[in-house]
Amino acid sequence: MAMYSAVFFIFLGFITTIDSRNHLQEHRVRYLWEKITEKLINKFNIDDRRLHQHDILLFPDIGFQSLNNNNTWKVIIHGWKYENNRLKDWLKTTTSLWIQRLTRNLIDPNDKLYPNGSITDARLQPFFFSDESKKIIRITIGNKVQLLHTDTYGQFFEQIEITNDDIQKLKNPQQQNGNVITYEAMSDDKKYSTGIIRLIESSKGISIISDIDDTIKITEVFDKIRLFANTFIFPFKPVPGMSDLYQQWQIKNKNCTFHYLSNMPDQLYTLTQEFINSNNFPDGSFHMRHFGWAIASLFDFLHSQSAVNHKISYLRFFLLNTIRDFVLIGDSGERDPEIYGAITREYPERIRAIFIRAVNDESFDDRRFRDAFEGIPKEKWLIFNDPKQIPIDLSRAPRAIVQ
């Protein structure tokens, strides 16, 4: 009962003050989003004057040259259309339902929680937005216009073909070595946003596929209570040394691109992008999952079979559409060893190295790792607990480390 009392009073304070703080919350969320997009504006000259309406969120994605036709690029568009409902009664009801789900599905009577902070409004706010289904989204890339439709969760995802001539016209050589283009999205209710596409050479370079939680950001997804606290209460904390490692990888390896493949809810994208920026991780594309209330809990969301399928699908997509080499980096808190092992057995010549951060004090020679990487040469995979154990020059195979 003490556990439920603690959780109850945390949320009671949030609910009883929500009326007086509603405008302040909106201001905080708006301030956060504007800070993130301000950095994007400075880098990519994005016209962001209307993004504060928060009605369309566009996730940074990728564009790559077709393997069958050098004159054609395939650009991936991914966004979320939602409604920021400001009705106080609706927000109270939603909060109440959220609390009920949390206490029923996330908190166990035997668990202990000693939070030294309060629920962070900016992290909860995106979960209160309403997904807008069956909306028309007008995508404009240069002179090309295409209409998309949102699905049940307000998501829209499309692969659009652009000629190489048009891509070259859209490039700005002063930005990211000319490997970034922008596009515009407008909904049928006149909401507007600007998105970023990171262009990758299909046949040259190395792509780093990186997990986020417990790989570069401390989340502790294997523990229900710590997962909750690190997601909604405590400041995001980087894994020591990982930012330096990624920066060195970017400097030392030619045509090195980064792609953040995570099972965390895309409702947390803006906060995650801020984390990447503030901790000097390299810019990259984002590939997250959408959290819907039909899912029992955040813990179940992260540890479900659909979470495994999400990562496998994206890895296959990258591998099928390029002939680049890939480096896969993740952690032992989720199913990364098993996922990366399976993909490497499918594409043994394409995966240059696998790095797994041990987060549960496992032995580097743990049976789980040997099973996950069965049939894969030992020099191709490495279990680590300190980023300094990982080579900077990715042209060389990782060196086995004995714990």
C-alpha cells in the first residue's frame, strides 16, 4: 500500500495543479520544441514559423539512390498528425485514465519507488495528444507534390521517388556536406511543418545503426520502476563515453552516417532529439515506434514481439536498399543481441561489426551471447561495458575482450 500511496500523491499533485498550470505547461512544451527546431533552423535554414502549432511532427528520415537506377532517389517520409486538445476536463480525464493504467500495469505492489522528483509535464504532454486518422497530408519536395493519408494512429509513411537532378537542386552544399534536403508537409486543415531528409550514398561508406535506451542513454528498460522514473521523472543521462566514441567514429570513418533505431515511443522524439543535441551525439535519422493506449504498459511495449519485429524490419530495409557496410550497436537490456545475431546470419558479408553494452553485469562470455551470435565469427562481435574497449577505426574487426 505504501507503494500505491507514493504514486498516488505524485499524481495527485500533478492533477490538482493542472488547471492553474495548464498555460504554463503549454508554454514549457512550446519552449522545448522551439529550442529543438531553432537548432534545426540554424543548421538547415528551415522556415519554422508555424511549427509551434504542433499539429504535424515530422521525423528525420533518409533518402538513398535506387540500386537499379542511378537517376532515381527514394525519399522516406514519416510523420504524425495529432491534435493538441486543450480542454481541461478532457485533459483531467485522460490523466486519470493514464494513472489507472500506470498503477495497474506498470507498478507492482512488491515494487519500491523512491522518486526524488516529480512527473515531468513536457514528457507526459505528447501522450495526451489525440491521433488524427484519415487526414490528407500534402507533401512538397521541390517541385514534386504527393498526397498521403494518415492511419488509425495519425501516422503517415511513404517512400517517394525523386529524380537525381531534382535532388541535386535541393541540396545545400553548406549543410552537412550537402547531404541534407528539406521538404514541407501541410494537412487538409492547413497545419504546416518542415521536415529533414538525410541523404546516404547507397554504395559507399558505413552506416551506424544505434539503439538509444541503455546504449547511449541510461533508461534501465529491464526494470519497471527505473524505466518509469528515467522516462518521466529524472533528467535524461548519457552513457559515459558514448558521445565521444560516436564523434570519433564520425571523424575517423569516411561517409559514416548514424541512424537511431529505437523501440521508445515516438511521442518522446522531441525530447530525444534534444538529448542528442545537448550531449553532442552526431545528427542522424530516427526510427521509433508509436505508443497507443491499447498497449498494456510501457514495459510491455518495449519488451513485446512487435518491438523485435520493428528493429528487424528496419534493419532489413536498410540492408535491402543499400550495399553499404553496417555497424550495429545496442545493449543487453532488450533483445539486441538476438536481433543483431539473426540479421548478421542473414547478411554475413554486410555487417562489419556488432557491439553490445552489457547492462546487467553479465560475463562477456555469457551463454546468452554465445547463443545469440552462434555461427558468427568471434572477431565480428564484442561485448563491452566501457566505450574505450571499442575500436575507433571501423575498418578493423573488433578485438575480443575477456572479462
